[in-house]
Amino acid sequence: MPDSPPAVAPAIEARGVSKAFPGVVANAGVDLRVKKGEVHAILGENGAGKSTLASILAGLYRPDEGEVRVNGEPAHFGSPRDALARGVGMVYQHFRLVERFTVAENVVLGDPHQPLLLSTRRAEKTVAELGEKYGLPVNPRARVEDLSVGEEQRVEIVKMLYRGADVLILDEPTAVLTPQEAENLFETVNAMAAEGKSVIFISHKLSEVLAVSQHVTVMRDGHVVARAETASSDRRSLARAMVGRDVDLSVQRAEEAPGEPLLVLEGLNVAGEGDTVPLRDVSLEVRAGEVVGVAGVSGNGQRSLAEVAAGMRTPTSGRVVVRGVDTTGKGPTAARRAGLAYVPEDRLGTGLAPSLSISENLLLTHPRPFFLKRKQMEATAREAIKQFEIRAPGPDAATRGLSGGNAQKALLARELSDGPEVIVVASPTRGLDVGATQAVREILDRRRRAGCAILLISEDLDEVRSLSDRILVLYEGRIVHETSGEEANVEDLGLAMAGSSEH
Amino acid sequence: MNDAVWVLTLAAAVSAGTPLVFAAVGEILAEKSGVLNLGVEGMMLLGAVTAFLAAAASGSPLVGLLAGTLAGGGLAVVHAFLSVTMRANQIVSGLALVIFGTGLATFLGNPIEGDPLKPGIVDLRIPILADIPVVGRILFDQDPLVYASWLVVALAAFYMTRTRTGLALRACGESPETADAMGLSVARLRYVHVIVGGLLAGAGGAYQILARVPSWSGAGTTAGIGWIALALVVFAAWRPWRALLGAYLFGAALAANFALQAAGVDAIPAEFLSMLPYLLTILVLVILSASSARKRLGAPAALGVPYAREER
Amino acid sequence: MQVHLERRLETRTGHRALVTVLSIVAALLLGAIFLSLTGASPLVVYTEMFRAAFLSFYGITDSLAVAIPLILTGLAAAVAFRMQLYNIGAEGQLYVGAIFGSWAALALAPGLPKPLAILLVIAFGALGGALWVLPPALARAWLGTSEIITTLLLNFVALYLMRYLIFGSASFLRDSTTTNFPQGKPFPEEAFLPVLGLTRVHLGLAVALLAAVLLWVLLGRTRFGYDVRVVGDSPGAARYAGISVRRTIVVVMLISGALAGLAGAGEVAGTSHALDPSGLAVNFGYTGIIVAALARSNPLGVVVVAVLLGGLQNAGSALQSIPGGGGVPVEVSFMLQGAILLCALAGELFVRYRLRLRRGLPDELTEGARP
């Protein structure tokens, strides 16, 4: 190559990195340069290839083409071990922590400097020091399974700092945090950059990127589509680069007076089961033509709430009434017969049976004749594929192979097909790209206008705010805050989500 | 010797439980790495027949033990290859291992069926300790492999909880993604521990033929104790010391035949006494799953799940 | 060079067949190693086995006769596999089916019209097998007790029960007329399954084939089969759809046990005409697991594989009496069956994944080499 390396080599650099998975090209000739002491954001919607790029930088995946350089030196990472040895550490979106271990045990795991006989004393001390220095308080002796999501994230960061990471990759770090926790994270990130560390901050949220980074690289469909200094770039052009067109995610809501209450939950108490959180004295009602949004940090009883409403779980006390019919604990089929549809958060595995085909899955929650009518099932599936614009090889394709958006559309196609008047949806757009998100939100809004009562349970505060007429906040199995959609104030919601509301 | 019958029975229980100790500790190590190896019975049988052949050929039970141990490990390599490298269904692979191991062992053992084994293992009475009343007879008047099994238990327990590799092992079974992200090789950890598990199962099988049964009798040589060892792992909540205790409990059931006959009880037909250890094991499993209902005590979270990094 | 696995987006039937054939070849090679170790000539042994199993009329019919219980135990394993259940207690369920069938043959059949007598024997066989699997099924469904170990351990209990009835006691099923070696009481003629000419192929073959077809329809074409697949694929989705996971588990296990019980009743009524513990304890149940795994739980595939493995087993026992067999014991067929299953498992990978070879340098990408 003719160009000589610059005076100060980038802390980490990707040159023409490509990576393909069966059926998708996740990265195509990606270039990235991150300077020492800089917070560098990678902006892109879901599926743009950000996580793949991060995994390549962290040594988890090998690039098909191109190379990674650290401080100007080529780095052929065979595994995360190699990357860590060169000072590159990553905090994954789904944390890599051993739940049953203590914080200190997690920190020393895989540390080559650890003596053969385990000793966590030094680690405990270092964890405390690092916590102090970067504002990451964690108790090194606590078991990870007892920590909150925010604390787990701190453990992840401390773990990488302990291992001497100079380049820290944070993959969608705010997805699981309350707004206040996100603020704290930004401070930590800035503190690390001030210490000369480089932080790669991956996000699909424009406002965060603008708040925290000095530099931004925008990705779309596996390509880098824009690069800019954050300070000098404008919001609109970044958004357009990210999505490829102008986009407005807010749904235009026509004001209509809500009608009769169609879904009524009364004084529900639900015991925790396995790792689900119990519900305590939850009452709410959803009226015809109304969306009630339930916000909250993940793991605060959302699943119990959705399942008890959908009849999948029996409360220890309280009632569930669907269109005047008491369906409490009568099973999902009874709730459905009363006119309720449930779109669970867990699309593959609950909403859809992954190895069954689309046409078979469309039958899952409907009455089935003893002898299956294959022809008819196939015709129904073709119709749904057309109507909901599901991109799939055909009606016989296993739902396992569908993208998140297409799986969600298949799920909605089935659940909405017999005109339910009550819809319970959980995190309906999690992991979907902008196009699919918009499609799903529009489908829900159309139903609302047609007079459906919709209970929306979501950890995405923006989603709850943009869709709901009323917003409730769930914290440790209780409803701790209620506000109308217009009055909703992010700060109050965030405080309630963190459990520190006025009461 | 005029020890009471119950003392002799307990001593027999210790000896009968010893193959279980080896096999169960081996399986604990394999399962802690996240690999379920149902092939214990096959590895034990192959270990037993190999031990017999090697001991008979060399005239040395020690050579027999080593050969049996290696044979068990060799079969475990197959399981490690299928379940780690080939990502096969671990249950089916384990079953295949039992069927193949049993077939191969009975095939190799066909010519020696019924032959008595000349050089068996001799008891090693530990001076002083063996003179302790009752306890001495039960615990310290046994063969050297019984003592060796205690060492194996102690080492395994120490290794799992106190060493760097032990921590890596547990992480690998709890969350292989984490182990991988922290720079550990999941495949290597799993291979090593599955193979060590196989070596110990082979040693258990070797012990069975060298010290327990009078001759090779095909699949009847181990008669399902490999499966009991698997149940024992659950019973022990994946802890070696508890496995030792459990092994002696099941050993007592295995030795009950002997005890009741010695006590002159013949009201219970021999066949029903022979059913006892199996029924006891089933009962224990059912009770355990009923009581520990939702909490899988000690079971590694990723047990039985193949790990592949680059799949999405 | 580095080997790299890539998931295939779809699997092809041709691929599967090829991999199965290659697995059998690999298993034979593996078996050859052990045969040579014992001093036998693998080539001679294999030729003799093939001749014994498939090259003469009686060879073929004997192989078919062995295939009858294997089809049934194979189906028993397959129906459970479909739901990710592992009933490996077909061996014991077969014994208990044989015990129940024998009781029906001796106690109920005498004097009855033949079709009714046979029907009773078969029905009792199925009942016995189903009853034997009931406790593990209930424990699995309500307490989550792994059915693998419980069903397996019950095999030993059933074995001792059968031995007790013939060797250990003066039971109703034991022949009281002989005093030397204890054996089962001979069945009355009414309970004999009709045989095909002078061969050993009995009516059980028709029953087994019927069972295979019925199961194929049930699993592939009905609501029940659909529910089974949903529960097996993801219990979460089943719960969501309101399918009772517990009931489905119990029903599938009962069907599985009944099929294995049928195999036992078929053996006593079609072959030994008495309860014969040593004749029954020849691993039909365990081999059924191999049959189901090789057939990938497809009921019709089970029939094909059972005939193949039946031939292998038949050849194994024929080998001992054949001069060219070189004193190779019957166990050779069990070893080979196990080896085939192991090789097939390894081969499964090539069905699901594509192997790609590439060089160590990341910037040089070689085209995927297909196996």
C-alpha cells in the first residue's frame, strides 16, 4: 500500500472487513478507525451489521476478508483470548457472565495471570478500586444472579478493565437500562476516555450517540454509509444515512374517546414461577380503542403480567375479565375464545414453534380438526405471506429461518386473523429493523382505531411513549406509576422504573 | 473373624459402591463441563473386559486396571468427538456408546466367558486404623482401590472448587459463551473432562471385574451399575463427596442380597432382592425431582447443549 | 488450512441416503478392525453374514422374522423420539408384554376361536408394555423426572420379574410337567400366530406393518401428531397454544410402551409359543433404539432399517453354526449395530452442515469444498 501510516496509529482499526453468514452478508468491506482516548459510536439499525463488526474486533468471529489492526499492527485474532491479550475487550448485548459465580469469580475467569490455586483476593481489591475510579460500584462478593441488570453491566465493564482492556466495545449498552442508569453509563464512558481508553459505543439510538460520542460511523446493510465528527453533524442527515430514507417512527394518533373496558385485571397476585417475578396487587383496565402501555426494566414482572392476562398462568388471587367473561386461570384457549390474542415477547419458542413450518405455525392457536387439511393450511399461509408481506422461501419454510421481523409478522398474521378485540403484546418490535418496526406499529395502531383494546408491555420506553394512550410503570411486580400518554415525562418514568418514585 | 453380619454387610457395601464412586465422579467432571455422557455403562463394560484380558495376559491386576482405565477413556473420546466436534445429540450419542461398548465388550469377552480371573486384587489392611472397632473393618480392611477412590473424590472436589481450571470447568458447563468470551477453549475443556470421565468409568469397570465379580459374564458383569452411577450424579447434586456417600448407599442395596442370605432370610426370592438397587435408584430419582421441583440443584445450566460460536 | 462448519439452509433426502450408506460402510470397516484383532478374516465373515441373511429363501424369511420385533421396538423408540422423549425401556416393556401375552394365551385363549384368542394375546401384550412404562411416564410428566434412567432401570426389574416367573417360582406361566430345566408352559394351539408356509415369519409382521402405517398417519396427518411435534419442538409454544404437555407426554409414552409390549407378545405367540426368558433377552429393545435413530424417527423408515438390522442379527446367530464363520460369536452383530449408529451420528453432521476448508490467512478466501 502506498500510503504511509499516520504519525499516531489508531488504537483499533478495521480494514475492508467482510463477513458472510449462510444467506446474509453481515459486513461488506467495512473500514473503521478509532483513535486513542476517543468515544466512537457505531450507529445503525438492527441488522445493519454492527454486532458482527464488534464480534470481529473482539476476536469472536473471524473476518472472511480484510484485517483488524491494533495500534497499527495487524492482529489475527483466533479467539477472544487473542483480542484480550492485545487489550481489546467487549461487553456483549447479552452479558457473558456466569450467573452462579460471584462477581470476583467472574472477573478472574480465564485470567492467565491467575495462579493455579484460585485466589480472588487480589481481584476483589482491584474490582473495588476500578469501581471507585470509573464510578462503577459493585460488590465483588455478590453472586451475579442476585444483581440487577444495571449492576451486571457494571460487572462486565469492570471485568474488561481488570483484564487490561484499552479498547472497550459496548454493544447496545443502554437497551437494558433506565434513563438515569444510562446517564451514569455515559459518565463512566467519558471517564474511561479521559484515561486514554478508546470506547466503541454501538447503538441504534441517535440521541445517545449524539450525547456520548466524539466520532460516529454509520452502518447500513453491512456497509459503512457515513462517517462524521459528532459535534459537527446534524441529526437529520445521520438518521437518513442510517435508514436510507426519511423516517418518522411516531404513529399519528387520531384522538378518539375510548369505549367500554374490554380487558379488566382486578387485584391480581401471581406467584413467581422458576425465574419469573411475582405480581403483587395489579389492577388495570384497557378500553376499546385504547392502548395501555406498561413500561419497566426487564425482569420486573412483565412476563407474569402478560401470561396471567393471556390465561397461561393462574393467579393466587384476583380476576381476569375479557369482554365481560371471567377467564381467570381457565387456560389460554378459554381466553382466546373470549376474544383475546396474545403476542408474546419470545417469538420463537413461545409464539412460534421454531422447527415447524409457517403453515403449521399458523394453526398453532386455532381450533384444529383431527385430520389436518394440508392443502388448506398451505393456502392460508400463502395468503398470510402476501397480506403481511412476510419474506420467506414459502409456506413450508421453518420459522426458525425467518428474520425477527418476518417471524413477528407471521405471528401477528395468526393472532390477528380471527379479529380479536383484546390484544396483549409484549416487546413487539424488539430486535426488528426500522422497516419492520414501523410495519408492526402501524398494524397495532390500525387495530386500535378499529376499536381493539391493546395492552402493550415493553421495555422500550420510546415505544411505549409513542403508542400508548396511558402508561403504567411496573416495578418489582407492582404498578408504581400511572400517567396519560401526553403528560408522560421521561424523567418521572425513569425514576419509577428504577423504583424510586415519590411513594 | 466373628464380625457381626451387619458389619460385614457394610464392608461389602463399601466395596460394591466403589465402582460407582469412580464412575460417578468421572461423570460429574464430564457433566460439569456441559457434556452429558449417558455411555457410562458401555465404558464400564469395555473397561471391565479389557482389564480382564490384560490382567490375564500379563498376570498383573495393575496392568489390568491401567488397560481397563484406558479403554474407558478411549470410548469417551468417541463421545467427545461426536458431541463436541460433531455437535451430535448427546443423548443419542451416549446411548450409541452404550450399545457399541456393550456389543464390543461382549464380542471381545466371548472367549473368556465364565473363566475365573487368576490374579485378582488383594486386600490391603491399613495397620492401626483397621483395628478401630467396626469402622476399621468397614473402611480400612479393603483393597487398595477403595482407598484410591477416596483420593479420586478428594482430588476432584478440590480441583473443581479451588483451582483455576476447576473454575474454568464450571464456567464451561454453566455458560460456555462466557467461557469462550473470556478466552477459554470450550472444546478443549469439554474434551479433556469427557475423557477423564471415561478413564474413571473404565477404572470403575476394571474394579468391578478385578475385585467384585468372580468372572466375566457379558453384560451381566456390570448389570446396569453404569446407569445407577448416572442417577447417583443427580443424587449427589454434582458434588464428589456426596457422590461417595451415595455410592455406599447404593452399594448397600447391591450388597443386600449377600446380607439377607447371610442372615438366613429366604422369604424374599433372590430375584426380588436383585431388583432392589434398580427400584431404589428409581425411587430416589423420583423423590429428588419431586422435592427439588423447579430448582435443579447443582445441575450445570448448559448441560447437554452443544456449543457453537459462529452460528446464528 | 482450517476446517470450518457452516449450517446448511436445507437438507436434501439424497444427501441423507448417501450419508447413511457411507455410515454403514464406515461401521463395517471399524468392525473389520476388531474382527482382525480376534484373528478372524473380516472379508470371510462379512461374506458369510450377507449370504446367511439375504441370499437364500429361508435366510431372507428368517431375517424378516427377526425384523418383526425390531419394527415394533423401533416404532416404540421413534414415536417417543418425535417428542424428544427417550424411552429406552422398550427392552423391559417387551418382557412385560410377553408376560401379559403369555398369561392371556394360557388363561384366556383355550377354547376360544383362534382370531379372538390371538386378539386377546396381542391386546394383553400391548397392555403390559403400556403399564410398564406408565410410572416413568407419570413421573416425567408431573415431576420432570428424566425418563431416560427410569425407563432403562426398569428393564432390569422386568428381566428379574420374568426370571422369577419361570426360574424362581412355580408360577402359572411355568411348565409344571418338566422337572429338569425350568421353562414356560406351552401355549394352546389357539394362541399360536399363523405363520407363512414353512418359514418363521408370523402374523406379527402384518401387525408391525399396520402399526407402522397407522403411526405414520397419526404423526404426520393428524392433530395429535401436530401436538406431539409442537411439544417436542418447544414446550413453551405448546403451553401458549393450550396443548397439554403432560397429557401428550403420557399418551406418547403409553403408545411407545404398548408397541414394545406388542413385540413381546408377538415373540411368544409367534415364535417360542411359551414364555422363554433367554430367547426374549436378545436386545430387541436396545436395537429398536438404533433402528429409530437410523430411520430418523420416520415410521416407514423404521420398517426398512429394521429389515436390514434384522438381517444383521439373523446373520450373527447363523454365523456360529456356519463352517466359514470361524467361530465368530453372535455378539459381532451387536458390535456392528452399535458401530453403525455411531458412524451415522457422525455422518448426521454432514447432512446438517457444509464443510468448508480455508487457509489460515484471513484475506485469502477459498471456495467452499463440498463433501
